[in-house]
Amino acid sequence: MTRLHRATRGGASRGIAHAAARGLSVALALAALGAAWALTAKLVGRPFLPSPGAAIARLGRRLADGSLALHLGASARRVALALAIAAPIAVLLGLAAGRSRRLDAFVSPFVYLLHPIPKVAFLPVIMLFLGLGDAAKVFLIGLIIFGQILVSARDAAKAVPDELIESVVSLGAGRLDTARHVVFPYALPALLSALRVGLGTAVAVLFIAESFASESGLGWYIVDAWTRVDYPDMYAAILALSLFGLACYLIVDGAEASLCRWRKNT
């Protein structure tokens, strides 16, 4: 077996072990939360807090009949569209600002002024401009993702060692080659971490965005079940929203394990 084959096989084995360890930790966390939920439901003994078994059973039925799957698809479509629009622009602008003092001098004031403000505060203004449809929801989610990735990309690009840049330039690399082969790989772990945080925040805000003048999405379904006093349905939708957020996290985590194999697994 050649050295390349041994390295490839070793990398694949580490990836499988990392995925198994991650899956086990997620399973243990879910089991702990389920046990705490079951104990609390038993102690409270009220209809507004059904047992996790009842909520999971209702979740299975609603997914099987397609009613909840339809709303899950609507929420996933909004997040995916916002990510596809916002992430590339944020990465390019953030990396460029991190390596250009002039551009950073222009971008930084906007970051300092707008990034600390909770993005959900912009929802009424966004709806005034874009209406009550999907455009406003996608824009709000994209704004959250954009801010997280922009700040992380800018800071990561600033942190690239000057010696590394100089060594590549001395070999004849131009600006595009330096950005492609040095700056972007160096910033990639920070970009993926920012994406993980941004998607988590976006899923949380998605509930608020979909509860305003909407007839689709998990946020709308949760509020609708609450108004119908159908608590198992409400918790089933909450579970679906939580699992959707978990799936986003695991997808980014898997992408990081695949794209950043040179990092040690922690």
C-alpha cells in the first residue's frame, strides 16, 4: 500500500470516527433532554405540557400525512435561499475588507453600527419595503447570515500572517492566487463557525418571521396549533423546528470535517 493510500485511508477512518463520536454525543444530548422533558411533564401534569412520547408520535403522524412536511419544506426553502444569496457576498466582501485598509475603512463603520442591533428589530421596516410575503422573510434571514459571516471573514483575513502572504508572493503569486490559496483556506474554519452560528440564529428568528402574516412554515404552524389549543401538534412542530436546526448544524459540521481535514478533531 502506497503512502498516499495509507494517508487517504487514515483520513477516512478519522472522519468516520469523528462522525460516530459526534452522533453519539448528539444522541446522548437528545436522550438527556427527553428524560428531563418526561420528568417535567409528569410533575406538572397539565395538558399544555404533553409527554415527549405524545409529541414524537404526533410528529411522526404529521410527517407521514405530509401536513407538517409541507411547512418544514417552506422553512427550509427560505433558509436555503437566504444562505445562497447572502453567504457568497459576505465572504467576498469580508475577505476583501480584511486585506484592504481602504475597503475596511469603508465597511467597518457599517459593521460597528448595524451588526450589534438585533436583526429582528428590522422586521417591521423590512415588511414595509418588501411586503408580507417570502421576500421579507428571506431578506431578514439573509441579513443575519450576512452579518455573522462578514464579521468573521473580515477578522480571519486580517489574522493571516504577513510572513505567509510574503512567502507566497515571493513565489510569483498574484492577488487572486494569494486570496484563493492562502487567505480563503486560512479563513475557512472561521467562516464555517460563523455559518454554524448564523444558521442557528436564523432558525430561531425564522419562528418570529413566519408568525407574521404567513400561512406556511414551521413558525406559522406552531402559532396555529397554539391558537387551536392542540398542544401535541404545537410541540410536534417545535420538535421539527429543533431537528431542522440540528440538521443545519450537523451539515456544517460535516462540511468542516471534510474541508478542513488538516485540522485536528476536537
